[in-house]
Amino acid sequence: GHTTGPSLNNDKLYKFAYSAEVYVDWVKASLQKSAGYRISSGVDVNLLWRNPDNDDDQLVKITMKDVQVENVNERPDAQNIFKGKSTEKIIGKEYLEALQRPIMIELVRGKVKTFYSYQNEPGFTQNIKRGLASLFQLQLHSGSSREVDISGKCNTTYHVRQDQVTKIKDLDSCETEKKRFTSHNRILDVGTKTASATVYVLEDSFIKSIKAEENFVFVLNYRRKTGAKIVSKQRLELKSVQAGMGLIAAKQVAGVIKTLDPNYVAVPLEAEPVKSECKRCPSLSEHWQSIREQMHPDKLSKPEAAKSFLSFIQNIRKATKEEILKIIKSENKEFLPQVVDAVTSAQTPESLEAVLEFLDFKDASTFILQERFLYACGFASRPSETLLKSLTEKFKGDVASQEIRETLVIVMGALIRKLCDRGGCKLPAVLEAKRLILNRLEQAKKDDNVQMYLLALKNALLPEAIPVLLKYAESGEGPISSLAATALQRYDPSFLTKEVKETMNRIYHQTRKVHEKTVRTTAAAIILNSNPSYMEVKNILLSIGELPMEMNKYMLSMIQDILRFEMPSSKTVQQVLKDMRAHNYDRFSKMGSSSAYTGYITRGPDVSSTYSLDILYSGSGILRRSNMNIRVFDRSTELHAIQVVLEAQGLESIIAATPDEGEENLDSFAGMSAILFDFQLRPVTFFQGYGDLMSKMLSATGDPMNVVKGLVLLTDFLQEIQLQSGPMASAEFMGGLAIDISGGMEFSLWYRESKTNVKNRVAMFIAGNTEVDSFFVKTGMEITLEAETALDFISTVQFSQYPFLVCMQMDRVDSPFRTHVTKYESLPSGRRYTARRGKTATLAGNEYPLHHENSNMCKKVFGAKSDSAGSWF
């Protein structure tokens, strides 16, 4: 009894019953209705050799017999894909022979030292036998170690109580070569949980029974009810012990193996990678032809477009560079942008080479395709160093279009941030791109160049860029200082040092020079959002009342919003207000139309989302800046889903009004800038300069200008799993968005009113497929979610009197929402069982509440307008 592992008796044959089951189902489901299958067999075990010098070194032979394959749950005959088929028919003759060919394991102190099998056996059957062999590995004292079995090298802990041993394997610790990728932002990603436990009952120093269970759970972080689980169970029970063969006498294992069968060789116990071949799969071009119609530009705000986009990406990921180029080169200009979206989003070395070979940055005529390629790079879920390197090369070379050149560097900024977030800040390509942006910014002479490098930094969010941004925020001219300030606003408050706050206070209080309202309000927002001190808050509150008219109202509104929405700084603000009671009435009863408002769109157990809308006017009633944001957050992460900023300046001359103090010499300008999923896009200019403004106004159709249109891959998750019973499994979740955002500004001199309109059209499709693949049967579950919605934000201003009337509306149309679940089991012959269920709901349209004054104003605006329903201009 001095062994530390289980010990077999000589001359005995142990007969066991074995079963391995897999189940695939909805996260919360009980297993009675799951898809899956069971493999069962007899297992004969006997001792062949014991080391004469060490009792605890044993060679054991293990043989599977009478293999059966069946449903894991009772099914009526019509739904049973195995009905009337012999095991040989299901598995195939040579596979079955291989499966029932014995294996041998050398057990030293209970651990499998060597696994012997035929060398060129099919990987699938070899893995099933590895799964059985791994069960025999156990130690008889409590403790933890790293050990190798079918799952790879994993941290394993044993708990021993008398004749019961529990083995816990930490699956997240296993070193294997499995494919795995996840999405960039946690909110858009898939959460995973794994567990593995095996319980042994011993009798007479050997195994009486084994029960093993493994669980894998995958859920969408933004909707945790949507998800899947895979459960794998193994059971081995001793049925009888009979008289068996005697031991083979030999000094060493090698000799025994040679005598028995020289075809046996030592094979790794860790599973080998296997993939079942796709028999009837369409080629890439056949697949493209089947979905092409859904990708027409007019259909880009429909869920079908997003669905086709995802399936296209999956197929591009399996394709060669030549197959991809063939489609790109043969497609016409209506469909090409969508093809470029998909090829770029596939993010394989082949797809990147194909699209870069096709696009010629020296040719300005393919502007649209170059832009779509670059935006898809900016949204990339897991960009590679190669991608950043390629873009840096292009940027240093000839680029025909100045706008593409700007977009290139803005996207480089986004890639730097994504690579840094994944621990790649020291990669050569990242270091080079950082150096390039910072050095070129230092040398930039023209404002346009300064702006493009600042936009790149606004995406990159490098801690080392903060001093540069401070310099431009405080000493740059209007648009540049405004851009530098909004870049600082995107940093996590933990990066905002004392120096940042001192600079923001100087800008807000204009200690060194006069600043534009847009920059001052951004500076105030930064101070109030980064844990402000009592004095900082007090000074801001004291300034209200001394500010230009509309800025007073805006700051007041911002403070009220902090209190109403209980933002982090609200406690300090309340404290200061309490102590300042004496100064309040006059200061806080200001007139004006500017405002700031934040509200919830959804509040859920997993994620919540908020909208905020703030709008700043000049004293004469012309829009200076409107800023709409939608943010999504969970307990630890935030995603800036959308920001649309409309900015205008120097437009007073149109309505013969007086510009605000300090803004007399501003050039006429209006434009729009957007952030989508944490990625700052290249801003769009509506007009620049008085002449441009007048010609656009006279020819204005009021048609909104497109800001972004295309297909975006948001969720991109794949994990391959080796089940300990032998089969391979995988979980793949993809989420696509078809998006169309446009914005416009119109003036009517006749009615003395202006209108800004931002339209967001969005359709989403999410597909999850969780599958277990044994070569002779596949089982799994597909989940799909689809939704479409449109969000409109309109503000109408009438400036025929002061205070002028402003009505803001934020509306969402009725939004259909559909989910489908399909569980399936299928044989290579094509015989298939499926169970489907679906649910459709409509999220009722909504007019989002803005502050109370706004509702009153809207009544006046639309009351006053009913008699003037003529056309604009």
C-alpha cells in the first residue's frame, strides 16, 4: 500500500460502462430539451506490466467495445437522426475500427506519463480515446499542480476525502493553441465562464466510478439573457472484475510495447486539432451573388444588410487573396463600398493584402472606397500591427486627396489607441506612428495640418500628448483651441493632472487671454467632470452672471443638469450652493435659450444608456454649437456610442445682427463632427467663408449632408474549445450595424428662423453560433437578434425677437426587435433535426423629454408657425 496513485491488481480484467454526452442550449435552460448526443460503450481495463523497481509505475491497456451513438434526450422517431442506423453506418467502418483499437497508458504515481496509440489514426477517434485516457489521471493526496491531459497543460487541484477524490481543473489556465479573439470594447464583447470538475469513487485502491462535467457559458455583455452554454459529461462505472491475463515480464515499458504490437508509438495526450471538411459549401463568389441584393446602398438601414454583411465576413475569412480580389475587381461602383466594408472588417492578412492591392491612394477618383476602407479600419475590432504599419506607409507616400490624407492620420490615431489598450504600446509600428504624429504636429505651419494631427491625438488619447494639447487649448486660435479642449475632454479623468486643471481654470476665467465661448464651456465641463475642488466649483458659480448673455444661461443649465442627474460632482456643487445662498437670486434668474440636458434612454441590469444634448447660442440667436451624445455603460466600462456636434460661427451678418464681444472677426463657418463607437470621424464642413455661405444658401435644397454611411462590425468573438470528452466545440458571436447618419442646417430669412437636423438610421443584426463538432455528428444552437430604429434630432430657432424661441425635438420611431433560436443536430449525410422558436416585439416610438422650458417653447414655435407653412427660402 505504498503507492500514491490508483493501483490495479495483477491478472484481473476490470469491465466498465462508459458514456460521454454533450448538450448545447440557451444559457438558463434545463438540459431536458437541449440539442446534443451521447456516445456510450463498454471499456475493458487490465494491467500489462508493473515496473519491478517501482510498484507505482504501471502500464495499463484500455479498450472501448460495443460503441453506440444516440440522442442525449428522448425523441420521437421522426426527430431522431440516429434512428435505424447502426453505429458502423453513423461513424463509418474504419473510424469505428480505430475507435475500438486499444490504447495503452503508462501511469506513474497516478499521472499519465505516456499515451500509446497507432500513429496515423484519425484525429477525431484519437481525441475521443484521449478523453477516456485523461479520466484515469488522478492523485490520492490533496494539493494543486499543473498537469497535462487532453485539455492541454492546466492548473489542477485535488481534494481527497477517504475514498472520494474531487479534481478541479481551471480551464482558463490551460495552455493550448486554440483560436480565440474578442472585441475591442468590453460592452460589445462576449463574457465567458468555464468550469470543470471530476469526482472519483475508489474501492480496493482502484476506480469504482468517475463522474466528470465541464461547462462553458457565453453571454453578450450588453444583453446577458442572450447567450449559450455547452455542457459535456463523462461517466465511467465499474460493472465487474474478472480473471484476466498475467503480467508481461520486462525491465522497461519500451520492451513490452515492442512485444505486443510494434505499431504502437508514444503520442501526446493533449488533443490534436481537427476540422471536419465542409462538403457542400459555396465558393466566395457564389456566396456573394446570393446576398448581393441585400447590400444595395438603398437597403443599408435594414437588418438584412447587416446580416448579409456578417455572413460575407465569415466567408471572406476563409478565402484566399485571389478569390477576394476577383470579387472586388468585378463589382460595380454601387456595391463596391459595401464589399470594401466587409473585406476590411474581415481583418485577415489575405483580406488586407487584397484591399490594399486594389486601392490606389494616388487616384482621387476612388475617394469613396478609400474613405470606406479607412473608416472600417478605424472601427476594426482587433487591428493588427501590420494594418497600422501599412497605413503609416500610405500616409508617408503620395495621397491624391487631402481629405483622405486627413482621414488616414485620424485612423492611425484610433489604431494606436486600440493596440495600446491590448498591451501593444511598445510595438515598433505603434512607436513609429506616435512619433510621426507628434513630430509632424510640432512642425505643422498651416491650421489645417494642425487640426488633422490634433484629431489623430483625439483618437489616440496618449498620456504623453496631454502637454501638447494643453498648449494648443490655451494659445491656439478658435477652432484649434476648441478641438484641443475637446480632445482633453475624452481622456479618463484619472489622467487629468493638476496642470490640466490649472490650464482649464485659466481658460474658463480668461486669466491670460480672451477665449471663445465654445472653448470656455468645454474647459468648465472638464473641470466639473474631474473631481473638482470646492474652490473650483465656487469660482465657476461666482462667474455666472458676469458672463456673456447666452453663456450665462448655458453654464446655469450645465450646473442644474449636474444636480438633477446626480453626476459625480453634484455633492460638491450642492455644498457650495448652500454656502452661497446670499448671492444666488440675481445670478440664477438669467434669460436665454442655451441649455444642457442629460437623460436615460434605457436602464437595464446589464447596461444602461444615456443621451445628452447641449446647445449654445450666440447673443443674436444663431447656433454656436449643438452637441448630442449617446453613451452606453456597464459597471466598469463606458462606450461613447454616438456624438454629433454641429458648430457654426460668424453667421451674424446674415441676419444683420451684432456679433458677441470678442467674436467680431470670426470667419463664417458651419460644420459637423461625429464620434461613432469611440472613434472620431473626419469632420464635415457645410460652408467656409461668407461667399461659400451665400452661394450655398441661395442654392440650398435643405437636403442633409451625409456624415457616415456603411456597415460596421461591432461584436467579433470566436473561441474554439477542446472538450475533455474528445470533440471540438466553438462559440462565435458577431454583431453588425448598418448605419446612415446625416445632418444639415437651413436658414429662412423670410421667417427669420433656422433649423438643424441630424438623422440617425441604424439597423443591427447579431448572430451567435455555438457548436460541437464530432466528425460524424454536429450539434449546436444559433441565436439571432435583429433591430432597426431611427433617431432624429431637430432644433428650430426663431430669431425675430429676444429671447428668441428654440424648440428641440429628439424622436425615435417605432423599432421592431426580433430574436430567433435554432437548435440542431446533423449527420454528414444531410439528415438533420432542428427546433426553432422566435419572438418579435416592437419598442414603441418615443419623444425623449428635454427640459421643461423646451416643451413650452415648442408649443409657441409650432403655434406661431401654422399660418406660415410656405417653403423655405
